[in-house]
Amino acid sequence: MNIPKEDIHYIDLPGLSETFADSFHTSVFDGQNLRIEFCVTRMDDVGPSAKPTARQYPSCRLVLDRNGTLALYDHLHQLIATLKQKGAIKTTEPEKDIMH
């Protein structure tokens, strides 16, 4: 469906629940849809001398069509640029290969 963006009206759903994720597990693009799996990490109970361990559980599986994938890319690109501009994230230049 090809409807101009200005003819699509956003309507909020205040009762919509939020899904928390603290990690990104998998993404697959099949040529039409992007499938992304987000996870939440839960720490295991451990004794005082044991090595800490954790388990990761899927919390959300998001599927975007091609247009949704491009929209997500554009929004993330703008967000990263804004965060860089405000100094919230920093990028480093790749080290130069001094052997060549």
C-alpha cells in the first residue's frame, strides 16, 4: 500500500505494554522481512566464591517488512548522529596500519 506519509495519522495506545530488553541476540533478513530477537539477561544465584553466571531469555521477537526496516535504519542513524553531536557517545578512528 502506497499512502503518502502525511495521510497516515498516528494514534497512541496508552495501554500498550512495554517490553524490556538489555541485549540483542539475532537478526535475519530474508529479502522481504527483518526478524530481530531481543533478550533479557538474568543473573544466576551464586555462592560467595563461585564465578558469576547468567542466562539470556528472549523477551521480544520483532518482524519488520522492508519499509519498516528502512524506517528503523533512518531513525537509528538520526539518533546516533544526535548522540554523537551531544557527546553522549564517542567514536574512535580505526588505528592506522604502520606496517604498510
